[in-house]
Amino acid sequence: MSTVEKQKTTLYGVEPYVETKGEEYMGEPMRNHFTKLLNAWKGELMQSVDRTVDHMKDEAANFPDPADRASQEEEFALELRNRDRERKLIKKIDKTLQKILDKDYGWCDTCGIEIGLRRLEARPTADLCFDCKEIAEKKEKSAGKG
């Protein structure tokens, strides 16, 4: 892969946003970009859910051997756990898309500062700035030790 190709790395088929000098943070072009990115991500997740349903229908068999049946059930349970995580992520994406429509997207829910374009490119559903996320993780970690 050439250097030019590496720079054009896409996320869910969407090119990274390139800011123009003096551009307003979370103006219409940025909001449109993240809407496109989130919808592409959601589309991939929805396709994954459909593939799982099809796969489970195709692979479902009543194995006479208990070990084979147990292996299949374990595989299906793992797939369903993954799909459940994806379902929760789809809900979070929908919530984020609503924040974009409400023009509340891109600012930290805790302190109100800009989350930052690069952080949002890496994690489009982020609702905390880097510092607030770090504090929240430390609190979560220390709460688990009590």
C-alpha cells in the first residue's frame, strides 16, 4: 500500500473529514460528514445482523452427537452475544444521529467543550472529551476495587 493510499484510509467507506481553514466547528459540512459516517456504520451493522440470522437458519441442525450439538449451541450463543452488542451500538448510533439533528453533537456531555474532530473520527459516538472520558474510566476502575 502506497503512502497516498494509507492517507486515504476510509472508515465504513467514508473518507476522513478535511477541515478548511477558519471553518466553524460542527457546522453543516461537519454534521453532514458525521451523519454519512454514522449511517454507513449502522448499515454495516444491520447487514451483519442479517447475515447472522441467515447463517443460523442455514446451519441449524439437530446433531445426534451431544458434543456436536453443544458446539453448535455454543457457537450460536456467541453469535447472539455479538449481535446483542451490535444492537446496543445501533441504538447508540441512532442516539448520536439525533444529537446531530438537534445540533448537540460534538460537545462533551460533562464539561461542554469541543470533543474534537480527530476523536470523533476515531469514535463517532463519543459523547465525552478525552479528559472527561479518562476521569470517568478512572472512577469506574476505582469503583470496581471497592
